[in-house]
Amino acid sequence: MTTPREIVLLGSTGSIGTQAIDIVRRNPDRFKVVAIGAGGGNVELLAAQALELGVEAVGVAKASAAQDLQLAFYAVASQRGYATGDFRIPKILAGPQAMTELAEWPCDVVLNGVVGSLGLAPTLAALRAGRDLALANKESLVAGGPLVRAAITRPGQISPVDSEHSALAQCLRAGAHAEVRRLVLTASGGAFRGKTRQELELVSVIDALKHPTWDMGPVVTINSATMVNKGLEVIEAHELFGIAYDQIEVMVHPQSVLHSLVEFVDGSSIAQASPPDMRLPIALALGWPDRVPDAAPGVDWTLAHTWELRPLDPAVFPAVELAKAAGRAGACRPAIYNAANEECVASFTSGDLPFLGIVDTVARVLEDAPDFGEPGTVDDVLAAESWARAYAHDLMHKDA
């Protein structure tokens, strides 16, 4: 009998983490979670997960949440009918370094579902420790691409969790790297697909949060509406697969069934199709290169289907071309793109910036950014991001 793959799960209380636990729960012969970590905003769920999974260690990035987590363990144990002493509290790690320490924990694969730039240090730690990395943290590759490339210890060490990049990884099995003509990332189009720039001038936060396909957090949903999310994914694809930006395209696919395509030099295009369900790419990343049976429902091939692919209008949605330009420039520009956007999205959601002002402000920040050079450390990335956030804030405040 095959020994289950041991997993460290970072971001266990978030959407990616909870779906990963569902996969583990249904496949105990394949996977075993040995450590989990989260920010600390939901210690009750974190404690319940730790007790259910029987982990060796649990971490919270918020140091002040450590005592709350310990109390949550006793509360959850009491609810489950455990007598005093009948359950074991795992080792508790707390503070900004907790996720990084967990990323080095003995295991087979680390799933990094941490949100934001806080995920970069755990990514580097996991790679340097020689772990397989199932990567759901966009910022690791967007903000710290050069650092991540330098930390990789062997080919194929990173398995992408994003549905688009998982699709590309699957399609790329069909040919050699030299045979690839282009990558085609598909996009649902977000809440405003088919709109003109004029129609977007007065859209509200409520409008932007009405994603037609996926149920995501507010920042990612708004990034989907601006197409910034797809710009970030283009940078990720470049970093993951070593394909030039001029060979990466984006097409709008409203049905969200074709998750991405690869065109080869002979004219063949290979696409990956499945209903929109993140459990499939998560399961594949955890078990890579092996597939997990029944990870998610497949396409019903007894029914008729109509799928559309439309070119992206760069005049209405300039975020993708802006991301490509930032990626080509390097020197922390992708980190600046991402950080400035996060600041602008916060201002939009608070009612202080119009929708079109998000990408317009990001473009101005990139235009005025000094040369930070290629990052050599995580601190270099954080410094560029800090500048971008402050400058974006100043621009919006000045215009107000």
C-alpha cells in the first residue's frame, strides 16, 4: 500500500484551504495533513481543523491570537465530548514567521494558500527546504519571481493551483517546451464583460462584486472586473513556464469551462475543460503528477454545449497589457503593479475612487516609479511595494 503524501497546509481556513481539506478527507489513503496555518482571524475553525486532522503543528500569523487558539482547542474538544487529557494539542507557532516555519516542516508537499505578499517568504522557505510546492499564492511569483526562480532546487518543484495555470500545466504535457507557440489564458470577463469604457464610468462597488461564475473574495472579484487578475496571471504564467510575454494571450470565455489552452508550432491547440470547481486543480497540485479520481465533477458529455471565445478589448481593459509591460521591465515593476492595485481597490471599495480610476492610477504609479533594480531579498520586494502603496495613496489623495 502506498504511503499517503504528507501535506503542510498554509491558509487552511480560507477557500483554498477548506477545499483542500475536503479533498484530503475524501482521500485518506492518498493524503495526510501534518501541519496547518492561517492568519488567526478564525481560531475556532483552525482548532477544529487541527483536531480533526490530528496535525503535529498549527500556526497563526497573528501573534496575539496564540492564546485565543489555545482556548479554542479546549472549547472545540469540549464540544466534541473529549474528556480532559483525551486529546493532544499540537505544537503552536505564532507570529509573522509562523507560516515560514511551517513551510519548512517535514512533509512531502506544502500547499501555500496564504493571501498577499505574506505568502512570498513561505514559498521561498518551502522551495529551499526541497519540498514540493502546490502554489495558490499569486504574489509569490508576481512580486518575487526572480527570488522564486533562484530558490527552486529541482525542475517541476512547483505545481500551480490556479485553474488557468493548472490547465496550462496539463496542456503542456502534450509537447516539448520548444514546440510551444503560445499560451492562451481564458477569462470569464468578470462583472463587466462586453461593456464599453463609457459604460464603466459610473459603475458601483456592488456592480463590480457581481461575478457571473466564481464565488470569490471582494478583492479578487474586483480584480476580475478590472482584468487586473488576468494581468497577474499572465505574469505568473511567464514565471511558471518560461514563455515570453509576447507568446501569452488572453481570451474571454464566459462559460468558464475551457480553463486555458496551449497552441503548438504545428498548429495544434490543446485545451483543458472542466466545470468551474477549484477542487480539481487543488487535488492535481497535491498529487502531481498523478490525478486524484473523482476530485470534482467532469463535463456532462451526454448534453449539448456551446462555448464562446472572444478577444479581449485592450482599450476597455488595459490591465493585461499594463501587466505585460511591467513584467518585461522587471526590476520590481510587477510587485509595484500588484501593490498599487491593492491600494486602489481599497479606495474603490470605500467609495473614494471611481472604478476606472483603479487601473488608471496603477498606470500612473508604474510610469513614475523609480528603478528599484531586480530584487535580491524579500525586503527588496516589500520596499518596492511600500513605495507603490504610498505613492498610489498620494495620487488618489491629491486628485481628491
